[in-house]
Amino acid sequence: MARLIGIFLISITGLAACAETVAHQPDARILVIGDSMMAWHGVSGRAVPDVIEDELGEPVINRATTAARMIYKLPISGAAGLNIAKQYRAGAWDWVVVNGGGNDLWLGCGCHQCDRKLDKLISADGTTGAIPDLLLNLRESGAQVAFSGYLRSPGRSSPIEACADEGNTLEARVAKLADETAGIYFVSMADLVPEDDLSFHALDRIHPSIKGSRAIGKRLAAVIQGNRTKP
């Protein structure tokens, strides 16, 4: 029961975080959708999308929501942001930055016996599943797409330590899709966190610290800056 209450509270917080509208920055050409890795530190203006905005010197719309999933079937809370695909709003986007899948594994199957969930997220060949459906639809809209990998566990009492194998498999499949699809880029964060270095994570050892968010944002901004010409 306590765990369910905790998840509920996280979800409510996340819905509040998904507040930035397209009308808020009508000239923005970069949209960010995803989960708490992108939403963390948003209240203080130091989330990953804020870093991208600072690095590129242009507005970025952040619609990422804490506890959001790639596969989420409840209609009302899904439309409010807990379904990552439904965070998207149509616009003249040059880039859409995406992350997700971690909550599907961690909350959806507890990082154990996740083979079926992995296949629903993205098949072994990278062609089918919720993630390819979203990324290919975004690409068809004309935007280039950057899919961000997750920070790795610092290796010291992290609740996500058990998810390492599943996370690696998920990201390898997304990387395969990106390698085979022009205009989709997989941006790995696997090497950002040195072993036993807690400085990239918040106190919960799940979400990024301000330092971690800045490192993620700078890496994503560099990919966008280096691929400005549409393929």
C-alpha cells in the first residue's frame, strides 16, 4: 500500500510538471517529451531542457512528466502527461527530444521477467513496439528526433541497480532503430557516471542531480547542434 501511495504522489507531482504549452513559446522549434529524467529540476529552471535551451540559445518547450510511461492506457491521466506519446503537440518542430521506457520496466514489471514488456516497448530488431511507433511518427512529422538514454546507476545502493540488464537491452534496440533510420539519433548517457560517483544523481540515486541534468543537456544539445541539416 505504501508503495502505491508513493507512486500516486509521484504521478500527481508529474502532472503538475507537464505545464509548458506550445503557446507559451510560439517561436520554439525544439520540443522535449519524456519522463522524470527530463522533468527533474524543472521548477528551478535547471532541468535537462533548460540546459539545452541555454546551450543552443533558443527556446525549448518541455512537456516531460514525472512517472510517465511509453505504454500507459488510462485515458485522463494519460492525456495529462503520463503517456509520453500524448505529451506531443503538433508544431513546426525542427527537433523532438524524447526519453522513456524506464518507468515501464521499473514500475511495470519490477525489473524482473521483463522480456514481454521489452518486446512491447521495442522488438529485438527495433522495428515494432511503442517506442518505434512514436519515434517514426515524430520523424514523419518532419522533425529530427533525439532519443536520450538514461544515466546509469552509480553502483551504490541504487533502487534501479536491478534494471541494468533490461535497460541496456532497451537502449541497444533503440540504437539499432536509430542506426537504420535517417533523422533519428540515439544519444547514450551510459558513460556519464563514473563508478561510485554519486554527484550525477539526486539523493534518491534515481534521478539526475543538477550536475547530472547539465551533463545530459549538454550532450543532447551537442547532437542537435551537430546535425542541424535535415537528412
